[in-house]
Amino acid sequence: MDSIWVDRFPDRSLPGCLLRGRTVCCTIGKSPRHADSFANSHAAVQALLDEAYEALYTNGNSQFVVDTLGPHLEEFSNPDDLSKALEYLAMAEIGLGHYQISAAYLERLCQISPTPENYGMLARVYDSGGDLEHALANYLIYLESVDPNLTEDVRQMVQDRVDQIQAILTSFTPTPGTYSLL
């Protein structure tokens, strides 16, 4: 077996890989190549996604996920792998309190995989980040979908939140300093 040298993972190790200085060497049955070919190996991509999943959902290490997946995002050629990477990055950014960045990853995820679940997740992120206009738009897409997982109880909770957002967005709030008290 040959090795692939990946120089984009400083001070990180991947399953089945050896750390040599600031370069990772992965034995995956391919001849040595530039790091850009890393994503073309299904085994290497899966190892990267598995490591990100574990870091995020087992260890709670959101920054590791951002540092590990972010530099390789444009190298994912399989839409399913890219969807997982975008989801992991979005969840990691939420963990770091970066709702707007998370929303950007989820917007791209919805372009690749426009499922009701993804639109619901995007709506919640916009809502949590205070972007009520975008939250409302995505909640409405979610409510209009034919999602078998959308129970009547969940549908009602989402509809209640839509009603609250609409009330907030249509209410008048005077600008401070524009009205004087007599």
C-alpha cells in the first residue's frame, strides 16, 4: 500500500494515519498525491467525517470540527458527504454561538438537500440568532412541506412561533428620541 500525504492537518491525526511533523500520512492504497486528492478517497473522507462527528457529538469539541472540516469543504465531491460536512459545520458553529455562520452552512445544505428537516433546522438557527425575517420564511417552507415526521403537535408549535414572529414583525416600536412626553 502506498501513502497519501496530507499537509492540511497540522497537529491533528486521523484514524489510520500517522503524524509526521506537521504532515499527516494516510495509508489508503493510493500513490502519494497532493492534499487536494485527499477528498477523492472515500476512506479518507469517511475518516474525516467520522472524526468530526465524534468531536462534535461525543466530545463537544466544536472548534475542532470547524478547524478540521472548514479547510476541506470545497474538496467534497460527493453530495451526501458534503451534506454531512455542512451539517456538522453548522452544528459546530451553533456550539460556538455563531448563528449567522451556521445559517450560511445550512443555506448551502438546503440548496444541496432541500428537505423539510433542513429547512426546519435553518429556521430554528435564524430564530435563535435573532433574524426573524429569515426564520419566518423558513418556518413557512417547513410548514408547507409534506414531512411525515411533522406531527400535529410539532406543526402547532411551529405555527405558534410563526404567529409570534408575525406579531413582532408587524408591531410598531417608536424610535427612541423621536417622541417627546408632554
